[in-house]
Amino acid sequence: MPFDYSLITTELIVAALGLAVLVLGLIAPENRQKGLGPITVLGLAGALAAAVLMWNVQGELFGGMFVVDKFAYFFKVLFLSAAILVTMGCTQYVSNMGVHGEYYSMMIFAVLGMCVMASAADFITLYLGLELMTISFIILAAVNRTDGRSVEAGMKYLILAGLSSAALLYGLSLVYGMTGTIMIYDTAQLIVAENISPVLILGLAMLVAGLGFKVSVVPFHMWSPDIYQGAPTPVTAFLAVGSKAASFAVLLRLFAAGLNGMAGTWAMLVAVLAALTMVIGNLLAIPQTNIKRMLAYSSIAQAGYILVGLVSANEAGIKGVMFYSFLYVFATMGAFVVVAAVYNKVKSDEIEDYAGLAQRAPLLAAVLTISMLSMAGIPPLAGFVGKFYLFKTVIADYFWLALLGLIMSMISVYYYLRVCLVMYRDEPKENTPIEIPGNIAVVLMVAMLGTIILGIYPGPLSELTNTAAETFFLH
């Protein structure tokens, strides 16, 4: 059977773009490297267009190791959209760091790793994609060499990511040893609920630990606050959205498809982890005075909400995870682009320095407010619809989990509104207006309108997630 290169069009474009930007970063004069940002945006837009146009083209490569279906395309569109938004919205921040070539090329290679993860149907491809993404993020976290916090964040992420990758690899090895296959969908046919060995359960535990680190699930969340605070804000934004979404794509393939025969073993474990993550993430966000640390704990809580969709391990749960992951892009990107823009002006990420932001930059204050209220699940914003889809999937069998998620959403309103009060109530320390470049204004408007429109009219996205979820089990 001839090799169909059209199935990996998106990956080929992203890989070529990453290599081109890396080479241009090495040979271009320093005063010309600002042009790498627009080149990256255009290249990623081309890859996004290819993914959208290939929506109905499905198939398998490498003997079924690489699956191209609507589920994979959905997540690839998500990754590329997030990368375009963060690249456009943080060009000024990157210029101030002065590390154009390294930053943009590693960002692109991180996207490539995510795309491979979304299509991985075996343990080896999954691990290769995961490591490509992780290594890229390690470099990105430490890319600002003149900032000690960035270097520290990179070192912490290197050590903890290495430990989590080792746990994941060992878990995959144990599952392979007990089933005799590395193919995820073949694993589902070999695991029988009545004949689950202790070794397989140990492998399952290692998989939960390894992937739990990637999505910042309690108790594997310890890395998030320090690394979110220390890493450059554009890296933090993409780490919060892209890495989390890619890891959830892998979790769905691995657990809902490959280990579905063990659902009775891991469903309650995932439910407990989701509950702990929602509670601890929200409670620890309350006392934070640094907005990046607050958003880090908020991101942990969001991972708990999304994890609820995995508990049911059915088509509705998969749809809920996909729907929430996509709308989470707009709210998170909106919030972090505002944080980057404010930092460019005041050189601080402390919440108290957001005093009077509504007077100095009304658009920044409005976008940050809408983004945070969406994360809290306030109607009619997108976050409310997303949480409705997620909690609806477990309300029959895990009513307590849905109720806990509702309570934690109400608690999260407190620390989100605390930031809003500072922006709208407090007097600014200086009255100089914060100028917003055109590209940043575009990203802010897209993030704000996306959050509002998906909340009021979620139908088209809901239909897309339905279609993509239907292809998930067709292998």
C-alpha cells in the first residue's frame, strides 16, 4: 500500500516551518529577527488551513501507529489556533527578551509534538510526541537567560518532567508486558475486566502519575505555580493551553479507548483525583498575590473540571473534554495576553499593580474580566456551557462530583472578582495610558468575542465535537 503523505500534511508544514525559522534565526542579523514572528504566524496559519481542509480525510499510517481522524484534527486545530494567538499577542514581550529565533522555533516544535500526540495510536509514537513537546517547553521555560526566575523554571521543569516521563514510560512498559502489544486499540481487545493482574494495575498507576504531571492534576501539580510564575508569560500561556490539551488527548486515547476494559478500576480513581484537583486548585488560588501564580492554581482547578469528562469514558464525556478544551483556549489566551501587555508597561505581575487598569487600558481590563468570569463558569459566557457539558456526563453515576464542581466554581468567583475589583475600584499608581499595538488588540478581541459567542451560541462547536467524538471509537 503506497504511503499517503497527504495524511501528514499538517505535520510536514509544521516541521518545515520549525526548521526554516530555526535556520533563519541563526543566519539573520539581530535587527531583522523581529520578522520571525510574522513568518511564524503565517506558517502556522497555513498549517491550520491544511488541518481544516483535511477535516474529512481519514486514514492510518505506519501500520496503524499513526491515526488520522476527526478527533485528531480537532485537537490539531486547537493547538494551531492557540499557537497563532499566543504568537500574535506576545510579539512585543518576545522582542523585549531578545530571543526571537530560539523562542519561535521551539514554539513550533512544541506544536509538532502536540500534533503527533493527537494522532498517536501506539505507545512509541505517543512517547515520541510527548518528549518532543516536553523538551521544547523545557527550553522555552529557560529561554530568557537574563532572568534568574526563567532559568530556575527551566531547571525545575527539566527535573520534574524527566521524573514524570520515566513514570509514564515504565507504566507503558508494564502494560505492554502484560498485553504483548504496543497498539492502543489492540490493548482494548486484550484486557478483560475479570482477569486484571496486579502488574497491570501498577502500570495503570504509573500512567496516571506520568500523565497527571502533564495536566497538573493533584498531587502531581507541584511544578505548576513556580514554573508558571518564572517562565516568560507567552510560554506560560501556551503551556497552560497547548500542553494540557495535548495531554488530555493522550489520556482519552489511552484510557477511554485502550484501557476501557479496566474502567471499573480507574474510573473512581480519576473521579477522586478530579475532586482533589478542583478543591485544592481553587482554595490555593485564593491567597495568591501574583497574578501568574493565581492563574497557575486556576489552571490546576480547570484540569480538575476537564478530568470529570474522562470519568464517564463514553462519547458524551469525550465530547465534554473536547468542547471545554477548545473554549478554554480563548479565555486563557485572553488572560495571559493581558498579563503580558501589563508586564511590558509596569514590569510587575503583582495583582496590586493592576490598580486602575480600567482607566489606563479599558480593553485590557474588559478582556481580563470576561476571561476570568468565563473560567468561573458565569453565564452566558463559554465556560458555563463547557462545565454544563462536563458535569452532565457524570451526574447520573457521580452526582457528588458534579455537585462539588458546582461548589468549587462558585468559590472561584471570589478570587477572580478580587482582581476585577483592583482593576475597576482602586486608583492607578500612575495615569499614563497603556498603549495596545494593533496585533495585540486583534488577539484580545478574538479572545473576548470567542468567549462570548461560544457561550451564547455553542451550537456549531457542539456539532463539531459530536462529529469528532463519533470517530473516536471507530478503529
